Amino acid sequence: MDSRGAESVPLEAHVEVLRGRCEAVCRLQGGYPSYGDELAVFESYVREYRYFLGSGDTEFLQDPPLGEGNEHQVWWEPARQNVVKATWPGFFGKLVLYASDESPNASPVGYLERWLLHCQLFGDSVEFLGVIDDDDGFRLVIRQCGVEGCPADEAQIREFFTTGGWAPFQIGDDLAFYDEANGVVISDTHPGNIVRMADGLFAPIDLRVQRLSSGQVDAVERLVGD
């Protein structure tokens, strides 16, 4: 990795460049970029700026992870009181909503956009550290502020969001929420992803967050109305 590492660039700037390149694909092809298009845009971007992490940057991988989930492995970074998260190889999380002919998986561009929205909505602080070029696919690595507390229960989670103006709705067995003002939906709101801190406040730490396209708004509003 060169001296201008990925972490020296604000997350917002990464997303702005990547989303702009994806929109350029739209103008050339018409419609929306596919998962494959966004993956190609992302790979071109990280190769151009050499945002790949070398062995000296990934020594944390030698230690047992603090935890593992469907999307990440997580390590504690005691010197900074933060956590480092690495996606599983070739997997960048799930979308909240997707059409029947679309992949349910988020692209790496969508993954970084999700974390930017997470920061903007919930006051989080996330850095994109770079990419591990694993044999089984890219692993995206982020740093996030550590939060101490205990998991919120389901009643507390519903109250936290509804009192904040979010409208609940169901996607299968998953409780999701809609922020009409910002045109955003969230899911994966299980207790492990929302921490109740010692001061009684709640901190979302790892939600799926997605900005709705114009065509998705009506579908969500119907679900909210059910």
C-alpha cells in the first residue's frame, strides 16, 4: 500500500468517487449498474490507488477474532479502543431490498455506502482501511469506534427507532424500519447489533442501511401501511 493509504481518505470521499463512477456506467449502458458492474468499478478503483493491504497491515489476522457474524470477522484494537472488521472473502453483506432479478448481495460499493449512511444517521465513526486480496475474493477492512454495553432487547429496539421517527415493517421474518425523510431503510436490527450503553443510550453498531431508489419508495410505503 502506498503512503496515501485508504484510511487517510474520508469515507465520504471514497463513496463519492465510487458512486460517480457507477453513475458513469449508467449513462453509458442505461438503467442501473449491476452487481458485476459495481464490483468492476470497485476493483479498478482500489487497483488505481493501491488500496490493497500488505502483510504488515494485516497482522491482526493472526490473532483469534473477537467475534464472527454472517458478514464479518471482528478484532479488538486495544491501543485505539476500536474494533477492526473484515468481511468474509467475496462477500459484502446483504441488501435490505432488491428485485427478484437482482442479487440479494451488496456490492463493495454498496457496502461502503452503507457505512457512510450508518455514520450519518447514527453518529458512528468508520474508516475504510483497505482491501485484503484473498484467494477466495476481496475482503474489505474497516475500523469502527468500540462501544461498551449490553445487547438491547427487541422491545427496546422497536421503541428506539419508532420514537426517532422510523416506521417499522416486516421483510419476511426480519423487522425493518423506514425513514421517510431521508429515503432510507434499515434491517438486521437484532439485539446483537444494537448496544444499550451504561448511560441508558442506544448505539446501533452494524445495521444494513440502504438508500431507496425512486422505484422502491412505493413498495416500502405499501409494506409500512400493512
